[in-house]
Amino acid sequence: MPALTVFVAYAPTSSYDEDEVEAFYMDLEKFFREDHTFFKVIVGDFNAKIGPRRTSEERHIRTQLEWNEQGERLSEFIMTTQTIHGKTILVGLIVTGVDQ
């Protein structure tokens, strides 16, 4: 049976220096890449607003209202690690009637 790793993260807010935010995402990416389990789930509060898609590479993004700087950085992380934004999945589950 494939293994599962769950990463729980809380990203710095916009009041933190850009260097601290970058260090957070570098550490998260390092842990993500060094973990060799089959399934990986990253949950937490990323203090991010991710707005509508702007390019075809942003396949992980659902249409929302606006972006913020944390949303930009989270989007970069998602594209770099080739992961999926969780709200994308939750929207699909709600539409199909699966209870949260």
C-alpha cells in the first residue's frame, strides 16, 4: 500500500519580510522534495489569495476574485512542485455532493 505524508504549514503573513517568506517556501519545497512517499498532502494557512488564471501553465488555479503577494508565491510553489491547489479539489467534491 502506498504511503502518505501530510505536511502542515502556516505561512508568514504580509507583515513579514520577503526574505522570511522566501525562506518558508524554500524549506517547504526542500521537505516536499526530500520526502519519498507516494502520496503527499500539504495543508495549512498560506495567507494567500489566488485570483483568476493568467497563463495556461496555471492549471492548478480556480477563478477567484483577486491575487495578493502570498498568492503569487504560493502559485510559484505549486507550479514548481507540480502539485494541485486544494480548493480546486474541494470545489469538485462539493459539486458532486460529497460531504466535507
